[in-house]
Amino acid sequence: MTLIKQMQAQDEFVGFYLLKECEVKQTNATPPKDYLDIVLCDASGQITAKLWDVSAADKETFFPMGLVKVQGLVQTYRDKLQAKIQRMRKAKDDDGVTITDFIRSAPIRPIDLVYTIKQVAASIENAEVRTIVDFCVAKVADELMHYPAAKTHHHAYYAGLAYHIVRMLELGEFVCKQRPFLNPDLIKAGIILHDIAKPEEMTAQLGIVSDYSNQGKLIGHIALASGWIVEAAIRSEIQLDSEVVLALQHLVLSHHNLGEWGSPVQPQMAEAVALHHIDSLDAKLQMVEDALDTTQETEPWTPIIRGLENKAVYRTKL
Amino acid sequence: MTLIKQMQAQDEFVGFYLLKECEVKQTNATPPKDYLDIVLCDASGQITAKLWDVSAADKETFFPMGLVKVQGLVQTYRDKLQAKIQRMRKAKDDDGVTITDFIRSAPIRPIDLVYTIKQVAASIENAEVRTIVDFCVAKVADELMHYPAAKTHHHAYYAGLAYHIVRMLELGEFVCKQRPFLNPDLIKAGIILHDIAKPEEMTAQLGIVSDYSNQGKLIGHIALASGWIVEAAIRSEIQLDSEVVLALQHLVLSHHNLGEWGSPVQPQMAEAVALHHIDSLDAKLQMVEDALDTTQETEPWTPIIRGLENKAVYRTKL
Amino acid sequence: MTLIKQMQAQDEFVGFYLLKECEVKQTNATPPKDYLDIVLCDASGQITAKLWDVSAADKETFFPMGLVKVQGLVQTYRDKLQAKIQRMRKAKDDDGVTITDFIRSAPIRPIDLVYTIKQVAASIENAEVRTIVDFCVAKVADELMHYPAAKTHHHAYYAGLAYHIVRMLELGEFVCKQRPFLNPDLIKAGIILHDIAKPEEMTAQLGIVSDYSNQGKLIGHIALASGWIVEAAIRSEIQLDSEVVLALQHLVLSHHNLGEWGSPVQPQMAEAVALHHIDSLDAKLQMVEDALDTTQETEPWTPIIRGLENKAVYRTKL
Amino acid sequence: MTLIKQMQAQDEFVGFYLLKECEVKQTNATPPKDYLDIVLCDASGQITAKLWDVSAADKETFFPMGLVKVQGLVQTYRDKLQAKIQRMRKAKDDDGVTITDFIRSAPIRPIDLVYTIKQVAASIENAEVRTIVDFCVAKVADELMHYPAAKTHHHAYYAGLAYHIVRMLELGEFVCKQRPFLNPDLIKAGIILHDIAKPEEMTAQLGIVSDYSNQGKLIGHIALASGWIVEAAIRSEIQLDSEVVLALQHLVLSHHNLGEWGSPVQPQMAEAVALHHIDSLDAKLQMVEDALDTTQETEPWTPIIRGLENKAVYRTKL
Amino acid sequence: MTLIKQMQAQDEFVGFYLLKECEVKQTNATPPKDYLDIVLCDASGQITAKLWDVSAADKETFFPMGLVKVQGLVQTYRDKLQAKIQRMRKAKDDDGVTITDFIRSAPIRPIDLVYTIKQVAASIENAEVRTIVDFCVAKVADELMHYPAAKTHHHAYYAGLAYHIVRMLELGEFVCKQRPFLNPDLIKAGIILHDIAKPEEMTAQLGIVSDYSNQGKLIGHIALASGWIVEAAIRSEIQLDSEVVLALQHLVLSHHNLGEWGSPVQPQMAEAVALHHIDSLDAKLQMVEDALDTTQETEPWTPIIRGLENKAVYRTKL
Amino acid sequence: MTLIKQMQAQDEFVGFYLLKECEVKQTNATPPKDYLDIVLCDASGQITAKLWDVSAADKETFFPMGLVKVQGLVQTYRDKLQAKIQRMRKAKDDDGVTITDFIRSAPIRPIDLVYTIKQVAASIENAEVRTIVDFCVAKVADELMHYPAAKTHHHAYYAGLAYHIVRMLELGEFVCKQRPFLNPDLIKAGIILHDIAKPEEMTAQLGIVSDYSNQGKLIGHIALASGWIVEAAIRSEIQLDSEVVLALQHLVLSHHNLGEWGSPVQPQMAEAVALHHIDSLDAKLQMVEDALDTTQETEPWTPIIRGLENKAVYRTKL
């Protein structure tokens, strides 16, 4: 079975893949004919594909997010690889394939990521901070097991959000050791809470974001999370004008650093400055790591990375 | 009694004024001598003033926000007018002067402004919208009677905030008539709520902002008001993910229009677009009106107005 | 007859439409075949359409801005609706259809709009201001009856320019009442003159702009209108350095507010500040209203609106 | 007699200078005393100066733009040189000094500069272009003899405007030779007209701009000159929509290149692109030349030059 | 033989052309068929072309940068001209055509351009400056004979880089005459060195840049040339901290003027200010000249020019 | 002895301090009198001070960077503390005070910092990378022992540069462990080299930068360090176009991330992305830590921090 990342022009292949997208379209022919415009993916990457001469049965059979067995041919179309599907059928129970094997996932099991997050939350010494963090984590307990951190930007895969949080927590722990003037409770809380409302901002399945929610577009995850802190405080009878609520709201609200990046206030506490930079360091390095991972090893340059000022990244030979 | 706005270089004057600022400083002389560095104001404007050769008693006597009787001389210092104080004493009960006569105020009585706001709030038809608006207005019932809308930008005087809201409500009513596709409840609610957390953002007395609060600097009035809507919904058992909460949070969060102006999301509802432009129209025209009002009528140009791209305004002769 | 706005994929339809665009193109087939690439429109919206297998006669028959009777089928092409034309013929006299029924128009009759504008112009008290306004309005007397206010931005339909002016005049009248320090003559004149040279800037037919003129690209409507004021003054023997010419030129030149938006000077008169904000409020709200109007009512979001920072607008359920 | 440029701290000096600015101010002493706050200048530069212990007669005697004989001492105040005036009297007829010897001037006689400009104007082949250029030059015939090109930016001295035009004409002639596809008439006309309305934009005496006029602030020299072209065309019965008027207006309107620099349209003719760059090259090099000229030769760095992105310039030893 | 620039829709043509690009692609047909996607060029311009129904032999025969004889038909595809190739064969020796006749070239022979550059280099009086310039020119002796100055921006043709340098040297000589305070050695050296590392930045053949090199993307021609000056100094035993090395590095490093345009320092020497503006003047005018040259003379407007703020240029009728 | 950080208005104090700045100035009195305008510092902070009634002997005695014993009084001048010096004498040998006790220093001994840097350099596995790093470190062996990392921005104290490097090396080591795809040699080399040319960019004594050098202003530390890598390669016979030279130059050139921050190329290698973010995280947190350290602990807000978007930082009470 051929991994998508390894497909090259003129390759013939047979294997199981996930139908990430699948839409009936019409050719330009006269009269136009129906065909299926498809995106196939596996854990190594994705490729567009076409099923020409589609039958009425095909249109009833194939839907996004289903597993299929495909026989096809890799072609080049507009400088990109594209598969021409010769045969395709739905996967059956006795094929022994599982959907989660075909999606990109964080390299650590979701259950372990969420366990780590909860352990760190439990280690927060200030009871009010801990209560608010627990309240917010509980709100997205299910989603943390599988949500990506973003639609395409970075950590855009199964459990990417939890993975992003865990890596940041490691960095945060190191920075707190290096700089004892930082309050570890606030660093931990800031990291766990900063993107906690992303699952309300986006609709995602299997680590793939299909859309932003109305809440996401009209309020945004930053103000949503800030509102959750208010809600947590009210439900737990913590004073809304307490230092804890002030600090936690500030951490969340300022973590994008600048107004043009969506933060209504700029970092003005040591821990907020740290949070923004830890977030940025982790997100940018992950973008680079993911781009290199999904680029053929023989290619010296990745495709352009939008979150990196539209620059491609060079794979040094050293 | 000379109005400050009418003072000219070389004028001698006697009158009652408000000590807006009053600080003991030292001259450059050797050895340095103490003097009082003062800002006098009345309803027509303000002027810096010096009381040289200050006695120990003087230092115990004069404090900011007190009324004083002053005899002085107007001089020019660095191209600006400045009063040299020759005699000064605190106002006494039988002088018959009242502090509110000496500060700039909205041209309508605070009690009438607040009454209007409450009437409009009561006219909101959607019960949930009305409940949330009432909750937030109740939070600042006292402050609405006297808070300015900003430190220096616009409506920076006694009850300036309430005045700004009332003028916007008039405009909003007109625009709703012109464009019936707008939801008047949301326009009313958006106008009343958009700056409702300003009293928590700033510390003000007699319409004069002395400082921003920690809440103001670290959270900002936009996210504060968004949090109040969450709080109002919880206290009134309105669903946090309801359309009403969504719409009201969006109106408040987006009213500064752009990220660089402090809005974490941009207007994406018709009423949010209207709210931003009504706010902008009222604030900018008020800046201009205030600048012309406090500039001597013989002067064709006002001083530079920061909120107007640092432009001065020309008083047309037409 | 099916309104274009109501067409859905797989619909069959018959009806009269306006051929807004009509061009002979070649398919990708080998050898390529000719087809007609068409945009059909009616007052409710527009849709791209294809007439495959086009005959020599067809190519002689169909031209832009003609009315046609069409039988067709709605398909989906690249996520957008597109009509496949099965039969098409030119409209005949006895079909009883009129071209102006098939274009988007201002909701008020052009003749009434122009009448209102002239009435307001006549109500200007200052004789020199009135003379200049009349001169400029006379220059575009015909075009005011049908020109749009912009190519795509806002009020892009039959008599959109006059409609934009009239709505602004209503707003201007209200603002003058609210703020008596404003000079109503200048507000009226500024509103009527601000976009008065648009018909020289663009070439439009039936409310549809096909191109910008050389004058439009090399001088622009702002400097053109400023030149008309000079011309009006010379022809009417008004002093070029008079306060009236100064004020009117300033109003026109500054109404885009910022250099990057095309204004060589920024608003520096109260009336110029008002003009910019009234223009902006009316244009933005019209964009939103038009976008909502031409979006199916079941759709919660409009398409992206370029003039609104590329944001879509949400149709609140309240 | 000591040139101002050569003055160094602790120097005593006697000589004639121009009182560029002279204002009565008060010291911080108690009671404050009057003194004269002065700017002295000669053709080599300028220096601030103080006349302490000023008498009533002094205040009646000394005014800006008068010549004086001064005996003084150079001191350092806040890192800058400043003269303490020990004795000062007005220049008398028999002192044999002439005011124009004490101001910075273009290095070529004004009469020669203006002669050159008129010769070039006369050499324009297209009669309509020539007529319009002559009309506009005639409007400022007197001012061209002495106006500076800007308040402080560049060529800020006697006849600086004419000098700027003449140097640009030399460059323009060279560029036209290098690139025969350029129309020399338009290059000549563009250069002569581009800043022709500066004398209406600013009030200047002896090459020193004291202020911007209302016309300058509210219309700006770019739109003013564009209006003059309209006026010239009307007075000379040239069609307002002719190619000549179009081209000349475009040259003037676009010569600042970008909206944020004041041009409502960007250069879109070859000659307009050339004009902007010739203007820019000449203005920037003149700023640098003037800064080096007025900096002591032993100083390796000039003061910061605002028009050069706030950079100082290094005097290379090569 | 038809020049590409003169081709119009529906023209049939026969002639020799250069295959600038040639790639096998597949049609959308079912099953897809191979075709050749081609760019043909001659010295007057270029056109995309298709060879449908391509044979196996064709795929072996035609490669980029080969000369071919073509019989074809000009069609319109998506508003652009495109050639349909009816017959095509490789050029043969006895066809008497030479590849350099079919590419755009500087209007002066490369050998003459390089001769001029070397003559000017030899005329530099300062021995160290001359040594460094010679060293760097020697590094690209071969490439100067044919490299373009940029990929698409300006002077994008055979020997465009040398041509750009020579025109700038002419301008530089004129400016040095106009302003004797400039150091001609530095002007000459700056002009020759400013883009000298472009051949290391880009890969080009026959004046056509196919790609940027790793060095070009990761270091850029500005820092590369700055490194060459260091290298030249070391190899010639010139002090690295000498005034000459300082000045030459500064000229190269600052010639893009602003950080956002790639210069790590801004011009801070008179000659650096001159260099930037001479470069800019020459590059922009060349863009305009080239755009007008390659646009049909009957077209009043060129296509949009990216390096000119995305503006098209108008061909004045004067 | 009173630490400067602890001084409060009205305090009298006696102690040893460093004369960081000391200049003779004149009062505004008539006639003006000389006084010494002074900045006193110790390891805890600095304060401006005045010595009035200065004698001729005083002017000969006191110079910057000398230790003095001072008796004085703390006053408030323009809202800031300022010391009035009552008595002052130079420190004597038997006072037992050492200058390095009176300056702000990195919290680790310079000798240990430099030792760490050299150890890390020695641990680089790639011989060419190590050679180049060693060469550059050797160039500034002395300066590394005491240079600050910047004039005011961050790490502006004795050995601040070495301290910055060491903290970054710790972070870099951690990040390499977290992300094994990063090349540790390049991370180490990039961190050591990124600011290595700062000592050539600035003139500093005792950790205090007095000025930028000509090299610093005209070339900048980024291009200087890039040139050192070229020099190191030549001296060590490493190929200039080798992957090692490419990678090291890229790391240095791109570490400011954006053109407007001084980097001529943007990070396009994983290690370059890491380097920029590690640098940024360390610099920003150090600014915050230093600002909090030098602010009285009773103050909830630090002064504004320029490198932090002009924001002050709040000292949370948690």
C-alpha cells in the first residue's frame, strides 16, 4: 500500500484511504458529464483525485469521511500531483482498517495528552486559579481528545490542540525554572486557557476543521475564553474583580500580542509576555516541522508556509 | 469674573475657579524654592497657573478639586497663556459658589440623560435583550450620572458618557427609520452597551479622568462589557449560546471596527456596522464642536485635535 | 418565470433575462468548439451561463445588454451556481418586456431622486454656493438619472448615485438639526458635490459600469469635481480665492478622509468631518443591505463584502 | 565678523545678523523678568540667542526680520549652542549691510533662475501646453523670484523654489536625451508646474516660510495647481477634456507618487513616473547637500534630516 | 513571419519562434489526453500556445529553449491571446536562424556594455576602491555578458543587468557634474557593485531567470555583494575597517533604501542617497519603456506593471 | 549607604556612587551660573542630580565614570526624583570601593559566562561550523567579558551580551531536546553568532553604551557578523559557497525576522525560525524582569518599556 506522501507521477497504486472530500461535479464536455472530485488522505498527507464516468450508484455510495479502497494512477495536473481513480469501493468491516489510522494525529496519544494537561492543572497551587482552569477544561473535555489547534495554520490534526498545550507546558516549565520571578501558576493556567475556546470557535471532525461557528466568527475564541473565565468565577463564587480573574482574563485576552492579530489588549504582565512568546515559538516551530515532514525528503524546499510570512523553508543538508 | 476662555495676555483678573491640579514643585533657583504648579479651570476651559513664593500654610491649604478665589495676571509662556497668581484663598460657604458650576458639563442635565437612556432601554421589545441591557445599566447607575466618555479624546466632561449615548440613540433612531431592515432593539442595545464599562476602565471625578484602572489597562472596556453580558445572562438564566448573547457580545466587541483600534472581531452584522459608524460620527463631530467651543471666536483655527488624525479645524466664515 | 436570486441547483427554468455579458469562447476540447460565455441578470441578481454548441447564427444574434428568453438548467460549477442554456432567443416587441425591469435599480424613481436633489440645491441660502452647486449638477443632469455610485463597491445599480445622494441629504438634514453649529448650506453642497464627477470617472450603461475613463484613471473624480468648482466660479464670476470656493473645494477634496483613500487633504472643517462620516455611514450600510437582499433568505451569511474589510455579514435571527 | 556656522562654545563675537525670530518672554525667576528670545541668522546658518535684562525700549526696538549688530558670547544649553547677547543695536543705513546678504539663498541669482524657467517654457513646442505653463508662471512671477520650495524640508531658502525647478529642468533634459520615448514638452511642463502653487500654499518672506495659508491647508498646492490648469484652459479657450489638460493635470496631481504623500492619483504616464523620480532625486540630494553645508566640517555626522527617514548623513573621508 | 507582438485573434501565422516553456499536460477529457503546454517567444514578446493531440515522438522532440518552426492560429482564451499550433518542427541548421535573434535583449551589444563598465571601473581614481570593484566585476565577468537585472521586475532580458548598470553610470556622471560635492569614485563604484551579486542570486539562461538560487533566497544579493567586498579586501590586503570598505559596503547594503525593501541599513552618505535614487529612476523608467514597447501601439494602456504599484501606464497622444 | 532604587522624596543620604554622566551647564538665572548636571548610579539604578554653585575646582575634578562620595537630598522635579547634591568628593583608594560594585551587571560572573559560551562552541560537532564560531568569538574575546547586549533595549549592563547568549543557549538546548529534527550545531552557532558583532556596532564602557560606531550605523551588526563569517571562511579555507557558510550567514542575517526590523532576509530554515523566537523570548522576558527589578516593589506598574510596544508592566499580586 502506497503512502500518499511517497506517490510520484506515473505511479500506479492500490490501497485504503480516507475520503476527506467528495463532491459530484460536471466536466466541461458537451454535454457535461458527472464526475467525483475527491480528496484522498492518509496519515502521511493528502492528494486530489478524480473519479471520471461516475455512475448513479457511485453518487449514492461515496461520502466524505468514509474509508475506501482505491486503485489509481498518479498524474500531474497544473504542476501538482493528482490521482486518477480507476477503481474504488467502500472499506468493509473485514478489511481490518480503522479510520484513525488514516488521519494525521499528534505523535502522542490523546488520552496521554489530556492526562498531562489535567495533571498540570491539578498542580496549580492557587485554589481559585485551579478552579477556573478546571471549569474551562471540563467544558471541552471531549473535544480536547481530538480537536486540532487550527484550521490550517499549525497543529491542524487530530488532538493537535492538546498536543500544542502539552508542548507549551513543557516549555513553560523550563522558562519558569530559568526565571524564578515568573508565577508558575499563571504560566500553567495561561497556557491551558489561551486556546481553550477553539473547539467552540471551529467545527472539527477527526482533526479536520470544516468551518468556523457563528460564535467563532462573531465573538472569536479569545473573547469566548475570557467569557468562560467570567462564567467560571460566577459559578464558583470567585469575585469578578479579584486579582485572579483579572490576571487570567488578561493572559487570554493578550496572548495574540497585537490588536491586528486579534488581542484587544497587549501583554502587560510578565507571564502574559512569556505566554505570547511560548505560544509563538511552539506554533512556528510546529509549522516548520510539519511542513518538512509532509515534504518529500528529496525536496530541498517545503511549499510556502502562510503562517511564516509566506516563506518556504529550506531543508539544510548539514 | 473673567471666564478662562476669554483670558488674554496681560489681563488682570479676579474670580472663582476650580483647582483642577495642584502640586508643590521646586524652581531652578539656587537654592530651589517651592511653588505651586496649578491648573485652574471653569466651565469655559482651563489654564495653567503658578503661585510663586508659596508658604508652608499654602501647601497645607490647597488641594486638587477644591474651589478657590484667585487674583492674578495672564502671561505668555512658551507660546501658551499661563496665569501668575497674586492672591489665592479657598472658597467659603458664603461665597455662594458650587463646584459643578466650574466644570465642563454635557449641555443636558445628567438626570435627564439617564432618564432618556432608561426610557429607551425600557422600549426594547425583546425581553432578553432588555434584561441584559438593564442589568448592565444598573451596574453603572451612579457613574452614568457624571462619567465622561473618555480621558481627553471626546466628551471628556461631566456626564459626557451619558450625553454621548443619548445623541447616538437619536441618530440610531433616525437610521432605523431610514433603513427598516435594521433591528431597532439591537441598535438601541448596542448603543447603550458599547461604552458601558468605561466607568470601570477609568477613574473619574467631576467628569475628569485621573487614571485608568488595572481592569481598564489589562482587560479594557470592550472585553469588560462583553463579560458583563455573560454575567447578565447567567444571573438571568439566559442561555450563553443564545442568539441574543451572541448578538450583544458581537455588537460590543466589534464597535471599534478594527483590531488596531481594539476590537478583537470586526463588525459582521448589519447593526454592528451601523453601531460603529454612528459612534464614529457622534464622537468625531463632538470633538470638533468642543474644539471650536473652547477656541476664542477670533481664532480661525482650533488647536490640533488628536482624535482627528492630528489635524486642526478651520472655522469657516460662511 | 424564475427570479435569479431564487434559482437552486438542478432547477429547470424558462424566462426573460438581460444578457449582461456575452462572449464567444472556445472549449478545451480537441479541436476546441465555440460556446457563448454569458452573464444573465434580472433585478434580483445575476448568474453565469453557458450556451454550448453555438451556431454561426447565434454568434450574430446575441449581444450584451439585450433581452433574451431562455430555457435552461441550473448546475453547480466550482461551488457556484451556473446555468446551462438549452434554448435562447431574443425578446420580441410583443413579449411585452422592458429592459429596465431587468436591472437592479434604486428603490425610488430616478426622476423623484433628481427632483429631490434639485429641491435641496435650490434651498441653499448662500447664492454663490447655490450657483456652484447648480452648475455642477447641470453638468451631469442626464447621468444623474441613471448612473450608479460605483462599479461594485456600493450603490452599483441604476440611479445608485442619485439614491446615495438623497439618502445622505436626509442624514445630513438630521445631523444639522442635532448640531446647529454646522452650516446647512455647506452640508447640502458637500453631499451633492462629493461624488458629482463620478459620471466622468466611469462609463456606465443601465447602472452597470463597464470601465473607468482616462479622466477617471488619470485625474479621478475628486480632483475632477474640484476642477468643476473652479470652472463654475470662473463662469459665474465668483472669486477663486473666496471663502465659498475654498470651502467647497475642501469638502470635495477631503471627503475620502485619508491620503491612502484618495483625498489629498484631510477634513479640517466641521462640515468636512460630517460629510466624510455621513458618506461612510450611508455607503457601508447600503453595502450590507444590498448583500443581504441578494443573498437567499435561508443563508445565514452573505458572501464576502470587499468594502467591509472582506468580511461576510451575518443575518441575525432576532 | 564671525559666521554663525563657525561659532563654537565660549567664542566671543561681534557682527551683524538678521533677527529671524524675536519674542518677549518671561524667566522662571520670582518675580519673572522679561527677556528676548531670539533666533539670529546669517547666510551660513542660525543660532538661538537670549537678551537678558531687557528694557522697555528694547521691546519697542527689536522685531523679526530686522538687521542688528550684536556683541555676544556663545554658550552651550541642552547640548546645543546658544548665544548670550551682551550688546545689541539696530543696523543703520551707514553700516552698509543689506538684508539679502544675511539670508540663505540659492547659489544662482533669482533673476537668472527665472529667466531660465521662462526660456524653457518658451521652448515648449505644443502651443496649448506652452500657453497653460505661461499662464501659471505668470501667476507667481513675483514669488518665483524669492520663494523657498518648502518650509523646512528642502530648498528652504531665498529663491529655493526657482532653484529646485531649474536643477530639475537640467535633469529632465538629460533624461529625455537618454530616453527618447519621453515627451520633452510634458517633462518641461511637469517640472515647471509641479510645485507652482507653493507660493499660494505658504506665506514666505526672504525665503523663510512663516506659515501655511488657509488655501494651503484646506486645498494644498497639488489641487491648487490642478485648478490653475483648469483656469488657464478656460481663459485660453482650451478644451477642458483635451489630452493636454488631462496630461498636465495628471502630472501635477501624481507627482507625490502615493496617496499617503498627498497625491490623489498615482503616476500612470511615462512622463509622470519620470517627474516624480526627478523631483525626488533633486529634493533628497539637496537636503543632503544643505545639511553637509551647514554642519561644521570637522563634524563627521550632520544632524538628523527629517526628510531622509530621520537619518543623519555621514561625511565620508574619501 | 509574424512578430508575436503583432498577432491578433483569428490570425494564421507561420514562422520561427523560441520554445520558452514546453510541458506535457493532460486535458480534462475522459480519458485525459496529453498535449503540450507551450510558451512561444521572439524578441517582440511572448504568447502561450497549445499543441493538442501530441504524439509520443513530439514529447521526445520538443524541449524548452529550442527553436521551432510553427504554423498556427491565434485564438482568444480567457481574454488573452493564445496560439493553437497546427504544425511544429525543430529548426534545422540550414534554416539560418539564430537563438539570440529570438530573445529580448538590451538595445546595446553586451560586449559594448561590459566594455563601458570596465572602462568606468578603470577610471576610478582611488586605488583601493578600484581594486575592490575590479575583483567583484571579475567574479561575474561571464554572467555580465548576458544576465538580466531581475526575474520580471525590470530589465528582464538578455544583458539587462549590464544595460541597467551602463544607463545608471550615465545618469551618475551627470549628477556628479551637477553636484560637485559628490565623490565620483563612490558613485561609480556604488552603481557597478549595487546589483553585482544578482547572477549568484538567480539562475538565468538567455536572459530568462528560471529560479532563485539557495544563496539568493537565504542570503540575498545585497548581503552577498557585501560579502564579496569583504572577500575582495582580504584577498587584496585592504583593511576591513578602512573607510573604503565601510563606504562600499554601505552603498551596497543601503541601496534598497528601506528595511521592508531589503536594505538592513538606510542610506546615510550623500552617495548612498544618490545611488538609491539613480537606481530607482532608471529601473522605473525602464519598466515603463518596456511595457509600452511590448504593448500594441493601438492600445492606449499597458497591462498592469507590478513594480509600479500595480498601475497600468497610459500612452499619451501628445 | 542608601541604594538609589530605595530613595524617596525628602530622603537625605550619604554614600558612594558612580558618576555616570557629568556635564557643566548654565542656569537660566541672570547672569546664568554654572552647575553640574549629573547622573549618579549604583547597581540598583540611577538618578539625575544637580550640584549647584559649582566652583572652578569642581569643574576640574569631576568626570564621568568616576566614583564619588555624595551627601545629598532627594527632591521631586517634574514628577521624577532628582538629587540635590550638598557635598561631593572623589573616592579615594582607602575608601575601599570598586567601580564594578556600582554598575548593573549580569547576575553571573563574566568569566563564567564566557567559559560557558566557549564550552558550548567546543561542543559543536561539525568542524567547519566550530571553526567559524571560534574565529568570531576570538574577535570579541575581550568585549564579551563586559559588553552589554544593547544601548537601552535589553540586557543593557555589564556583560549583558554574554549573559543573553548563555540564557539563549540554555533555551536552545531545551528546544533541541523537545524537537530532535533541529540541528543542535546550527542552534548553538546561531545563538553565539547572532549578536556577535554588537561590540563593533557600539562603543561601551562598564556595560554602558555611549554611542554607535560608524561601522554600526553604516553597516550594522547583522551585516558585520555576516562579513565575519565570510572572513572566517576565507582565513580557514572553507568554501564560501559551502552549505556551512550559507547556513551560518542565513542564521545571522535573518534573526531579526522582518525587513523593518533590520533583517535583509526572513528566516527560511527551521533553525533560523527557532533562533529568532528564542532571541525574542529571552530579550522580552529580560526587559520585563529588569523593569520590575528596578521599580520600587510598592509600585504596581513599571515605567513604560519601549521594546514592549511602549507598554508598562503590571506586577501581579498573586
